[in-house]
Amino acid sequence: MSPRRVRALCCWTCLLALSLIFLSRGEVAAYPDDSGYHLLRKIPVGGDGAWDYLTVDPAARRIYLSRGTHVMIVDEDMGTVIGDIPDTKGVHGIALAPDLGKGFISNGGEATVTIFDLKTLQPMSKVKTTGDNPDSILYDPATKRVFTFNGRSSNATAIDAMSGTVVGTVALPGKPETPVLDGKGSIFANIEDKNSLVEIDAKTLAVKHTYPLEGCEGPSGIAMDTAHRRVFSGCSDSNKLAVTDADTGKVIAMPAIGEDVDADAFDPATGLAFASCREGVLSIIHEDSPEKFSALPNVKTEFGARTMALDVKTHHVFVVTADLTPAAAPTADNPHPRPQPVPGTFRILEYGQ
């Protein structure tokens, strides 16, 4: 080999080594300008009722859908309804405990949690919560506890998932929204009416920290990059995605997203954070590094598709909506009425690359 080719080979070797060093320090490979996400299919589900959270079980290939007074279960691959769990008044969310073979449903309208069998989809029992309007719900496999975040009483209820008994209550500094686990014993949850983020010890049930989310109004959806300790809070009233350092509580980025976000997700395999927005867009943010975040073009969905679930196995995103009637006139009891779904038009929209 000539001296010139030897020098060239050495240069390329050095460049490769430097690239590996930078990547090992947390840098992620550059992402294309377009995420490539697009509509893969529409899954007609039908049925009556409004909706809130949806939950994907990637292993069992199921999608759980809250429908106001019942929970519908859809086969993710076939797109067919395979079950329905009744008597869940004011249902908000569904949490799954595959290691225990159980599922848990937060029934906001009666302040209870329905426990059901994941195999048969049959209800097993109900547990009374210690707060009013249990909304979001979370299962922590480390403590074997289920947590409901009670919207009207500013607290959270901890339930032993094995025995189905309440083990404690966490007093919170305001109205809680969606929670997320950090994998190290803590739960992070948005406090919607205080524009803040709380960290809760899942074992002791103590609030460890309360962090202000400056510039983030109405934090709702939440997700986390547990490897890099970054919490994503969707700011529904300011159309931003607040990125917080979980260890310091400092907001390090706030990229723009669509209007009226209600759910967030993070895919560790791709470094993409998702925010589903009522206006009819899926906003996508790429984590270039733990300190830098780039907004990719919004993906058009449909109006009302505000809640979302991510299948981390296929990397597909699911949102739900329906045809909607115009909102009613405001009243004293309901100053901000929402459009109502047309019966039989409820559907799942699946997006992927």
C-alpha cells in the first residue's frame, strides 16, 4: 500500500473513532427532515360513547379503549373488537400488569378501580379510591402497586395490585394529570392547574420534588426518556412540549407542537417524542442529544384525535376520533362544552413509517 493510501486510511480511522466518541457521549445520529410517519390504516370500531385514554399491549397485540361507560378491546393485528368490559362509569384510563395477569380501569364517575383478568377480560372486583374522579392510572411493576391520579381531590391513591387493597394516599399540590415511571423508584406527574411537575417516591408515597414548568401552561400528557432522564410534558394551553431534566428539574427545551395536546409518548429506539393534538395533528420531536431537540413536520391526523398510544414493538402510533357534532351553547355548569361524537363513527387511526 502506498504512503498516500496509508495516510488516507489513518485519517478515516481517526474520524470514525471521533464519531464513536461523540455518539457515546449521548449524541444521536442526525434524523431526516421528515419523520416518514404517515397513515397506515383506519380501523372502524363503532359503538357509543366518548373516549379518553387508550392503551396498547404490544406483547398481547391488543388495544384497550375507554368509552365513557365501558372499555372496548381490539385485536391490534386484525383490527376487530374482541371484548368489552362493562360498568366502568366515567372511565378514563387502563393500566396493565402482565406479570400479574391483571388489568386496572379508573372509573372517574364513581371513584373506583375495576380489576379484570387479562386472559378472559372478565371483571374480578372493584376498589374504592381515596379521591374524587380517578383519572389517569399507572401500574408500577417494581412495587406491584397501581396508582390513580384523582383530578378533583388533588391526590393519588396507591393500591396493592396483588391484593386489591388501598395502601395509601399521596397529597398533591394541585390537579394531577398523566404520570410516568422513571425506572428508578420515582413517578413523575404533571400538575395541570399549577403548571408544575412533581416527583413521587413510589414506595414511601412521599412527594420528593415539585418543579415549576415555566412557559408551560396546562401540562397534560407526559412521557420520559428514562436512559437520559428527560421528562416530556405536553403544554395544552401554550402549544409547547416542555423537556425537563429529571434530576435537576430544569426545563432545557420547549419546542412548538400542535394545539391542545392531550397525550405524549417517547420511543427510545428512534429517539422520537410524539404529541397528539386535538386540532388534528401528530407533532413529532427528535432528541438529537439530551440537550438538543428538533421539531419535525407535523403529521396530519383528524380533528379530535387528542389521545394516543405507542406500540414500542412496531413503533406505530395509534390515535382515536369520531365524527363530531357542533358543541352546545355554554352553560354555568358547562362553560366549555365540547363537540359530541356521532354514534357508530368511532375509529382508530394507525401511523407508522
